[in-house]
Amino acid sequence: MKIRAIKFCLAAAAVSVGLGMTPALAEKLKFEFWYGLSGDLGERVQDACKKFNDSQADYEIACTSQNGYPETVQNAIAAYRAKKHPAVVQVFDGGTLDLMLSGAFVPAKKLMEDNGYKIDWTNYFGGIANYYATSKGELYSFPFNSSTAMFYYNVDAFTKAGIEAAPQTWEDVEAAARKLKAAGYSCPLGFSFDTWATVEQFSAIHNQPIATKNNGYDGLDTELVINKTKLVDHLTFFKKMTDEGLFVVKTKQLGMDVVPAFTSETCQMIQSSVADHGTIGKTIKPGTKWDVTMLPIWKGTERQNSLVGGASLWVLNNRPEAEYKGAAAFLNFIAQPDMVEWWSTVTGYIPVTKSGFDAMKANGFYDKPAYKGRDKAIESLTFTPTSANTRGIRLGGFPQIRKEISDAMEGIFFGKLTVQAGLDQAVERGNAILRRFEKTYAGRALN
Amino acid sequence: MSGPSYFLVYDRNAGPVDLMNKRAVFKSWWLPMAFALPQLLLIFFFFYWPATSVLTWAFSLEPAFGGVGERLFVGWDNFRDVFADTEYWRSVSLSLFFAFSATALSMFIAFVLAICVDRQLKGSGLFRFFYIWPYAIAAPAVGLAFRFIFAPESGLIAVVNTWSPDLWNPAKFGSHAMILVIVCFAWKWIGYNFIFMTAGLQSIPRSLIEASAMDGSGPVRRAFDLQIPLLAPTLFFLLVLNLTESFVGPDTYGIVDLTTEGGPNKSTDVMVYRIVSEAFRGLNYSGAAAQSLVLIALIMLFTFIQFRYVERRVHYK
């Protein structure tokens, strides 16, 4: 019995080796791409890979989901240390600086030049490119799935409560929340402790810094300043609204995150990524009227451009030279206007290039009811040219800093911390992370 | 034979038998080595070897993607940073609280269940079968299930919040969150403890129980005077195992990660969760390495205390 089993295994192994050598597959040069998206969005990445593989005969990209952004970075690091890393890896916004200082990548511009592709780098929206570029403006990675935070609201509920216009200011939001409450809605606005919309995007569009040294772009000796900006007043407002039952905390731990809270019509207003536009359209009860608008600002402030979120594609170094040809071909492929349009259509992510956006606008994409409002994300991202506070956030250990801020928000909204004390706590712990990062990368220049 | 022996088995007919006294001696040195080799290799590759890199990281500042330049030696700096952090000490006390509570809860319930099954109460055969199941479920799966069941707004338990708002809210109150992870861990480990305790109870000669029952002692009395003392070696073994597992085990990490993520505001930020999230989410390899070494030292101290002071009260014969 045992011998037979072994024989079977050997035979199976021989067959699989034989298959691997069939000429049709051997001709194509294989390289790997690891990404963090999962579920519906992850399958769309697979579609993109398939489109690339079908489009040409020279290269074959093998795409593997690592089920989550932080996991992708962790696994890529482990693989890099073991010298078994993929050629291309998707890294989320928060991991950008870790990659930049790693010395483990081939800069986007160099890769494309070396492989003979002419890329018009000015074609990328400034707000997107600057997040992934050096402070001198050289792009290190390829913007891929880009998004920004938006304000979603339930039009049916608004009508019932007698609210006519989309809220443009936080004063409008408060008024709307009061009317919704009066009309019997128990959760006028749902929010979570995710820092991206409430802290990062808020600060950008109100021209408030997150950290000194131009949000970290000008040096690793940066310090958080969120306990001294308009954010303090903003969170104080949130706290007051929460105490009055007008704003309601919705987290995974409580049982429902903000997006399901909106699609189940539990909450009538939320802040979330434009990337959720597709999901919301698919999951909210058919026939429900809802819309999306730019994040509100406080009256009397001048709106600035919002920050890009999502992830970019990095090409790691120390791979066989031939793989870079494939990687460059893939990156060139997904930057073509028709691919940009396809990707944006099926996901909700925004087109990252001006030509892609123009093409979509020209063929009436944004006039279709299902995609209505998605262009507001571009409007938000390009509202003003990027400035020191709106270029991006360049902080070491940023995922951990985000966690410290959301921990502090838990303390503020659930515990006994005052807003000021909570933000002071986040700043103190966040600065400790920044100092350690600075020491670890001492002497490494931030370009 | 004096001193503890782990080769003690009970025989229903012959009573305790010490296998240590029936030792067989290998004549050559290579044969036993060959037998031990697979295990030694495993330990070498999966413990000692990784441990050396933890050692180098703990005394240097390790960049995430590895040293591009020379590695920076910083002496005891990482440890100083760890010890100076008040959050770290909070995490230590949370871990201790978690370990003792989870161990006490799971061992107590497992013991009660084992006693009931041992008394051959109605349906005990069936229950013996079911009680073992939870241990076979992976901790993250347990965590996920508990998160859904105990979600304060949409879980099965949400009904208690309609009686009185915030009666149960682990997302909001640190104490509730701690209860949630303790219950979750205990639930999983009851099955494991139950197997050992049932086996131990079954090896206690039935005649002893019957004799004391005839002398008029009830089930509780018998448990305290007969079963617990006779079960002491098993209980001690389970105590060490449960404390160590709950203090540093992967189950603790999996459960915390899927239920509370260390929150709210770090109220369930136990040491093992803190280490993993600092190392892999925060990419602070050096700080996490220093914390792991401290944790290893603590575990050694922990186990030493148990063997030195608790085991004295355990009689193997």
C-alpha cells in the first residue's frame, strides 16, 4: 500500500514537472506581483493580470493576493530578506516611507527609462503623484488604486427630513443631523476611529499640518502637531455631536462598520473612500436614492485639495534583469488610458492620469447614474494645487501612528479622556515612534 | 525514586507504576542521538536559529528590509526604551491578569465538567465527546465567532443592551473587552483541560471513591479530599501549560487580534499581541525583539516559581 502511494506521488511529480516544461509555457517569462486587495477588489486585480497576460506573448504575470495591505508589506519584507520576493508589490499609502528608505526598490522613473518606455510623468494628477514622489518630485512608485475620502448621504432620508441640499459645511452637517434626528433617524451620521477621513483628510482640506517639517517631507526629525491644530476643535465638535446622539460611533467591534451602516440605512451620512462607491451601489437596497459629495469644510475656511489614499505599485530590486522588462511592460500596460478607464469603472478607484480622466469624462462615464458623483473625487483631489499641508504625509511607522491616534479616539469617545488629553497622548506616543524611526534610519537621506 | 517523575502512570489493577524504574539503557551513543535528531533539528531550525536573530535585533536597530548599510549597535537602548514605556508595564500587568484569570476559569470549569462526566451522570458519554471539540477549533476562528456572538449592537448578546443600555459593550469598556478575551480563551482551553482531567479521574481507583461515599462524604467533599490531591500531578501540569499558553501562546494572539485588536484604547493590549503588532504592523523589529527577550525571561521566571514553590505541594506517589 505504502509503496503504491509513493509510486503515485512520484508519478504525479513527474507529470507536473513534465507539464512545467511544455513549450508553450516555457517561452513566457514569468514574474510575480503581490497585492493586498481581497474580495471583490482582489478579483478585479486578477482580471487586470489576465488582461495583461492575454495581451502579449512574452511575459506572464502571476498575481497573488496577500489578503490585506499590512500583510502584503510584511510578507514582501520576509520574502525580500529570504531573497524570494516578487518583482512588483502593492504598498498602501501608510507604508510609503518604509519603502522609500528601504533601498530595496527600483525607482519608477529609472525602471521605465531603462526599459525604453516613455512615460509622461506630468500626466499623473499632482495630488496623487506627490504622495509617492520624493520632495523633489521624482516618482518612486506607480500610482495604481487611488482614492480619496468622500461624504456619502442618503437622499431619501434627507428628503423625508426636509433637507434639500447636500451639506457643504460642517454647520450644514449639524443642521442636517438635527433634522434627521427629529425625523426619527437614530443614527444621522456614523463614524469610526479610522483616522484617514476624520484626521488626515480633514487636516489637508483645512490646510492644517499633521506634523512639522512639511508633514515629514523635509526630514525625519518631524514631530506630530495634531494636538495644536483645528483638529482639536473638530474632534470636540464630534464629541459634542456624539453626546447628543447626532453622530454615532460605528466600528467592527461594535458589530457594524460605517459602510455597512450606510448600506443597511442604519446611518444616513458617512465619510468613506470613493473606492466604496461601487460596493455601496451594489449592496444598498435597490431603488434607494443616495449621493456622494466632497468632504464638508468648516464655514469660513478655504478648501484645499484632499489627500490621495489607496496604494501604489513598487518594483523591488535584486530580481533577474529579464523580470524588469516584464514588470515595465505590465506597469506600462495598466497605465494605458483604456486600462485606466476599465479599472476605474469596475472598482470605483479614481483614474490616476489626466488623460484617463479626460477619456472617461469625454465618453460620458460620469453621467451614467451608477457612476454619478465619482468625478467629485477628482474635483476634491485637484481642488487646489498641492501645498505643504496637502502634498501627503511622510511619516515613518505611519501605520502604528494611525493606530495610536485611533486608540486615542477610543479613549476620547468611549473612555474618560478629554479631546485635548487624548490628542496629547497620541502625539506623545506617535513622536516616540517617529524618534525610533529616525534613529533606525539615521544617516539615510530623505530625498 | 525521590524527586518528581513524569513517567508515572496509573494502572487500575496495579496502582501507580513508575516507568522510570524500568529503564532501558542504550549501549551505543549514536542510536539515541539518531532517535533524537529529528526533534533536535526542529528545535534548532525553528527555535535556536530564529532566536539568534532576535538577539542581534534586540541590541541593534534593524530596518524593515534589512541592513542596507552596517547594522547599528545600540547596546541596551532598546531595553531601556521598553522599560521606560508606561504602556509596556500596563501591558505586562494586563497579560498577568489575563493569564491567571483565563487559566483559573478554564481549569475550574473543565474540572467541574470532568467530575460530572466521571460520576457517569446521565448523558456523560455524549458530553465527554462534545466537550473536547472546542480545542480542535483554531483560535482565530474562535475569535471571529465570539466577535459576532458578542458584538454589542448586532450580536446574539445585543438583546441584553435592550434591557439596559451598555450592559455589555466590549467595544466601549476595557473591562468588558477583557472579559470577552478571557471567556474566549477559557472556552477553547476547557476542552483540552477536560481531556486530561477526565483521564486523570478515571485512573483514580474506583474503590477509593466508593469507600469514601460509604463513609458518607458527598461529591464536593470527595473532590477536595480525594480527587484533587490524587489528581495533583495532572493539575500541576495543566496549570503550567495553561499559564504559559495564555501568557505567550499563539491562541492569545489570535483571539485578541480577531475580537478586540488590543482595544479599546489598549485595554486588552497583552504582551504577545503588542509584540506581534509592533514587529509586523509597526515594523519595529528591534523593539519587538527586545520585548520578546523580556517575555522569554519572564516565562522562565514564571516556570521556575511554579516548579520551585507550587510543585513542592504536588505528590507524585
